[in-house]
Amino acid sequence: VELVAGDRRSAFAEAAAAHDASLLVVAEGSHRLLDRILVGEFALDVLRRVRCPVLSAAPGFAGRARVAVAGLDFSPASVRAAQAALRLLAPGGRLVVVHAEAWATLADSPAPTLD
């Protein structure tokens, strides 16, 4: 355990860098609108400061996930993220992979042909 005085966001990011962390785990902050306005999105701010993945654990999270959802945009990073999600699943757990496109993108694309 390291005890550091100062801003939590900076302290966590500096510790992750100093220890060459491959994962940073933080407790999820409040979902109340006023807290988010006054304090900001804690995990998102930490994520912007580090080079490793950040797992934001919601209150009540007690272990491996039964169901995980991974956003996939077919980039190498999104594929690695989905693979990491698989490793975080409980035995018998399920990974749901979701890919989304903006409607405008789909509407502007030519229809595929069967030539």
C-alpha cells in the first residue's frame, strides 16, 4: 500500500506509470448529476492520464463478471479489449460484442451487390 498526498487522479496515474501497470482499477464515482458537475467524471479523467487500461468498478462489484459487453470497432485496440474482457469473465460467463455505426453512415453507404 502506498500512501500519497495530493490529487487522486494524478496520484493514481503516477503510480500506474511508476509501476509500469498493465491495468489500473478505480472505484466508480457517484452517478448523481450534481456530483458529476462539481467533481467531474473521475474514471474518465484518470483514463486520459494513463497508458494502461482502466477498470472502473461500480459499487457492489465483487468479482468476475457474469456478462460483459465489449464495444468493437474492428480496430486492433478494440479486439484486444474484447480479448481482455474474456479473461475477466467468471466461469461460464458470457461476452456480448457490440458494433455500432451511425445511421447516417449506413444510409450513405451504397447497398452491397452480388456480382
